[in-house]
Amino acid sequence: MRGGLTLVLGILVGNVLGFARVAMVAYLLGTHSYADALAVAMGPLDTLNGVLINSIVFAFVPMLTAVQGEERIALFLKLARGFVWVLTGVSATVIATAPWLMKVLAPGLDPAYLPTATNVMRILALSTVASGLGAVHCALLYTQRRFAPTAFYQAAINVFTIAGALALWKVCGVYAFAIGYSAGACAQLAIVWFAARRGLDLSRMPACTVPWREILTKPAFFVMYAAGLGLNITFTRAWATHMGPGMAAALDYCLRGVAVPMSLLVNPISNSLLPEIARLRSLFRLRDALRLIDRTIAITALVAVAGCGFAVLFREPAIRLLFQRGSFTAQSTGLVASAFLTLAPSLIGWSLIEVLSRSLFALDRKWPQVIVCVIPLIVNVMLTVKLGVIRPEYLGMGASIGLISGFLVLFVLAHTSRRRWLKQG
């Protein structure tokens, strides 16, 4: 409970600052094509960083929990050394291939703004090393039940993004947001590095016997799951660039209204319960772990449905209050409110599939969610392309229906497999 409350506080602060960051983007860029360029570059990189962070945390928390004392520290140090090279390679690849990535991620973007989007992506790619390496340190802190240093990751990103925009806007323009974002990732790495390594005695570390092959392949299932799920919104954002200037930016403003309640639901629940579920599994109390998952899913569903209904009902006045100033006009408010109508239900499916999937990962059950993670994308592509979505009111329909469908399939698979899991346990 204490860990959950700490994470809730950190996420709440981060999301309040996130609203301030998005409000600043809205004030300076509105739904102009420069806002589209920022959205199509920052959105995928933010998703990539999220994939890496979640994959590393949920792959290595159980592994670190399974060992104690000096063996845990030796494993942690080996993880940190290995992923410095892996993450540097990922970042370098994004920087080198950014022009081609932009053509895939923003096929309908005005060609005059493609160079801007490409350069923004290259600056943001520098944050990938810091975010991923910070996640390795977070994994160690989670096993020690030290949640405070890890809880303010998003807050650090948003503070530095806002500061970068304020300090550099007149000099760098839209690039100021990317510079601030990458600086925030580095700042958070410094925080968790200091917290994780403070007091560690590194003088007599035993050799880590876990092979590199196991270390590097351990997050593979998590990467496939998180990447498959992240492509759902990535496709919707790419499709939005075909619908005219401002639509990709409008989708990103809408995502803030989905991401905030989802973060408050998913992250505290999953991050604080993951070590507990892993502990129950190690004690062969699988039936207790499954009951804990069921209760968590029920609570999440109730809160998600209520939150979705509230958000849809008050979407237009909320958008007007939060964003309508500067370059964000009344026309921008109408555009974002229309797009939010069908994107809001994604909160239900997205939060439920995340909580259930992360719980199953903690039980060392990987295949159901890895198989299911492509269902939201398939449903989204089929519906969006078949209907030829060209109106903002229908932009998020495929994403929402896809996520809800994916959760229902995963829920059925998990429940039909329980008897076999209990026998194996």
C-alpha cells in the first residue's frame, strides 16, 4: 500500500506537469503543422522509451528478486553494463534511419515539415539510452521496495521539457521541446543511479553466473508485447496525417486525456503488485496470486468505465479550459473534442489489458499476452482502412475497439488456462 501510494503521488505530479507541458505545446503550436511534426516524432519515441522501460523492469524485477545479497548486486551490475551497449545501438539506429522512419510514421505529413520532424526525432533518440539504463536501476530499486526515486520519472521529463521550451523557444523553436525531453531523461537517470548505487559495496562482488544469452533474451517477450500494443496508437497517429493539418497533433492532445487516468490506474497497481505476485509464485501459492489478479482486474474495470464516462461527458469544457489560448483556437478545441469521442473508450481496454498482461508476466506466463498483443493493431487496421476514416469523430474508433477486443481475448485465454497452470504449479 505504501509503495502504491508513493507511485500514485509521483504519477499524479508527473501528469499534472504533463498537462502543463501539453498546454505549452498547445499555446505555442496549436494545431499547426509544426505541432504535427512534433507529435509524429515525439509520440513514437515516447512509445519506444516506454517499451524499453517496461520490458526491462518487468523482465528483471523477478530475476533480481530471485537472488539475494551480493549475487543480486553482481547481476545488477552485469545488466547495467550490457544494456549500455544495447541501448546505444538502438539510439544510433534511430538517428541514422530517422528520414526513412518519418516516411513510415507520418506518410501524410506536409513534405515541407518532414525535415523538422526528422531532426526532432534525432534529438529525442538521445533520451533512449538514459531511459533504458534508468529502468535497469529502477528494477533494482523495486526489488528493495524503494519506490520514491523511481516514481517521478515522468515528472522529471515534463519539468525539463517545459524548462527547455521556456528557455530555448526563441532560439530553437520546436526543437526546444525535444532538447528538454532528452535532458529530463538524463536527469532522471542521475536520480535513480545515485539512489541505486548509494551504499553498495562493490569491492568484493562475486562473478555473475547468469549467461549473457539469458540476460539479453529475457526481455524479448516483453518487447514483443509492448511493441505490439504500442503500434496500435502509432498506426492511428500515422493515419491521422492523411486527414489534414492538425489531426496528428489533435490525436496527441486527446491521448493526454487517456494517458493520465490510465497511468494513475496501471502504474501504481502493476508496479507495487508485481513483486508480490512474483513472491507468491516463488512460494507456490499460485491460487492466491490468481485471486489477487482477479480482484485487481475487477477494481480496474470499475474505475476505467467510470473515468471514461466522465471524460466523454465533460470533454469539450475540459479541453477549452486546459488548452484554448494562444495558438490553440476554438476551432482547435472542436477538432480535439471530436477526436476524443471515440478515443476515450480505449482507456477501458488499454488499462485492463495492461494490468492483466503485467500480472501474467509476474507469474512467468508469457505467451497469452504476446499472442494477443497484435489483436488491437489488426482490428484497428481492418476497421480504419475498411471504413476509410476521414472524420475526426471516428479517428479513435479502431484503436478503442481493438484494445477492448484484445483484453477480452486475453481474459478468456487466461481463465481457460488456469487449471493447467495450477497443475504445473
